[in-house]
Amino acid sequence: MKLWHLIENSQTSANQMKPVELAQFKQLLDSASKVVVFTGAGISTESGIPDFRGPNGVWKSLQPIDFNDFVASEDARRLSWRRKFSNEYRLDSAKPNSGHIAISTLVEMGKVFSVITQNVDGLHQKSGIPDTQVIEIHGNANYASCLDCDKRFELITIAEIFLPDESLPYCDVCDGLIKTATISFGQPMPIGPMMAAEAACENTDLMIVIGTSLLVYPAAGFPQLALNNGANLIMINNEVTPLDGIFDLVLHHPIGATLSALL
Ligand SMILES: [Zn+2]
């Protein structure tokens, strides 16, 4: 790609919504009553959280720990907890940004009934959306759980066990392995959230996809599922995705500013 094309593209993506786009967005939103929002890493990068899987993502420089290795190897589990408690990728100080807050407002207005997210940062809940309306298909990095009985453990509890001498934590109920409550590479998708997400896609009349490049299946199939059930589709993402063609409205603009302009 020639340099001026790059410049042109970056200027386009930095632009705000055009009046005609805003009018289309409002019209699609006004004519919908059961909106589902589906978010990916792009919405949280505006809160300073790195995009782990993206082109400049953390996983390009740091090898992810496969789920099977985590289960099989004490060394892999130690490495996993060591990384978790190193300050570099801590999520707990991140705050919701204007994009999260705009979605939370739409939920409060009764317009959006469900938020499906690939993010593990818990920022939708921190922005005020009740747990029951957030579907986390990749889990949550702000706590841990037992792989066998699913008991929840707070990270502070695990830190107290692990940090003094790298002792590995085990479940006090069933002696199972404890792992951060995210879905790792190689780990099966969680059945409950996946079923809830599919049901939301089948019941929505407008799906707004935000900040995901739709490269990872099965999540990338959600917009198609909503479309098959007659929903309209809006995309807000700063780069082109392979599925842009199936959307009624595609906005290659910054997320927070775009959603704030809507409200
Ligand atoms: Zn257990």
C-alpha cells in the first residue's frame, strides 16, 4: 500500500461520524426495541488495556499458556500466576471509558437488553451494567475459579498463597486446580455463556458490533446468526473486517466518540 493511501485511511478512521451516518445510526436504533451489543478488545483499548490478540497484541511478544499445559504442568501454572501478579498486565486499575458509559446508558434506557463481550476486563459491569445483562464468552480476569467445581476465588486470596514462595493454589472444597476465570487458548468455550449469547442473537432486532475484528470463531458467527433471524447490523470498528459486507451500517471511527455522539 502506498504511503498516501495509509495517510488517507488513517485520516478517514480518525474522522468523526458524518451527519448522514449519525442519522442512519439513530434511525436503526429508533426502529429497534431489542438491541444486543457485542464488544471486543477495541472498546477497552481506549481504557488503556492492551489488545492481546490484535496485530500489535501482547500475544505476539509473549507466548500464551495453552490450557492443556496449564492442567498438565506445575511449571506452566507457576508461570501463569507469576505473569498474573506481575504489574505489567494488571487490569484492576482500568476504568470504563466513554464507550462503555454510552452502552451502559442504552442499557439503563431499556434499549439494550444484553451485552455480549469477548473482553475479560469486567469494564461493562464497572460502567454500571448488571451482571445478569453481561455475557462473558471469554470469562473474567478479575477473579479465579476452580476448574472442577467452579467455586470462585478472589485474586487477593490466591496472591496470599502464591506470592511468598510460589505455592500453587488448590480448591478448598474439591482439591481441584484453580485458574484465572478466563478462557485460555485450548480451553473449551463456556457452555452457559455461549448458549446465552446465541439466544440473544436469535432474539435481537438490532446488533451493534463494537471493537472486534470478527476473526475468532465461534464468536465471529454471532452477527450472521442475528442476521439470519432478521436483525439489522451496525459495526463500529477502527479497521475493516472480513464481515463488513453483511452490515447495514459500518462506521470506521473511534468508538467512544462515536457512541457519545449518538447520545
Ligand atoms: Zn473445587
